[in-house]
Amino acid sequence: MSDLAVSPSLLAPNIATPSAETARMRETAEQFEVSFLAQMLKPMFEGISTDGPFGGGEAEGQWRSFMIDEMAKQTVRVGGIGLADTVVSEMIRMQAEQSQTLPGATA
């Protein structure tokens, strides 16, 4: 057996990028997390009947996808599940690697 080792890339310091670019990356990563969460939440509601004394009937079924999307957005607004943080870090790392491999790039 071998010991568990930490990847050197995890120990590397975060690479600073311009704030406007980082904000765009963050927004994109959060949109990705919303989409992911919405897809994960969708099966939770598939078997729920919309009839009954307080059910919304067919209209509830029609608007359910909007409710699921809003639940996912709210989850991300309050911190999410950490997926956006991971995606942003990976986008910054990939961008730094790409800038180092471009011709004429300075280290």
C-alpha cells in the first residue's frame, strides 16, 4: 500500500486575475451550479401528485420546473454546495496554464 499524497496543484497559491474577469468566471460557475442543482432536484418532484385538497392541479405541474429553478438559484445565492468555487478555481488554473503556453507569454 502507498500513502495518500496531496496533489501539488492543490497546494499552489491562487493565481490573481483581473477582478472583472474573475467576476465573469464566478457568474458562469454559479450558473453552472444552478443548472446542476436543478437537474439534481428535478427527480425529487417527479412522483408527487398535484391533485388533492391543496394541490395545484395541472397548473402546478406546468410551473414546477420554474419552482425547481428558483430553488436551485436560492441555494446557490446562500452558498450552494461548493461546485461554483471548484469550477472558478479550475477556470483560473486553466487560464494560467494557457497563458504560460502561448507564444510570447512571459513567466
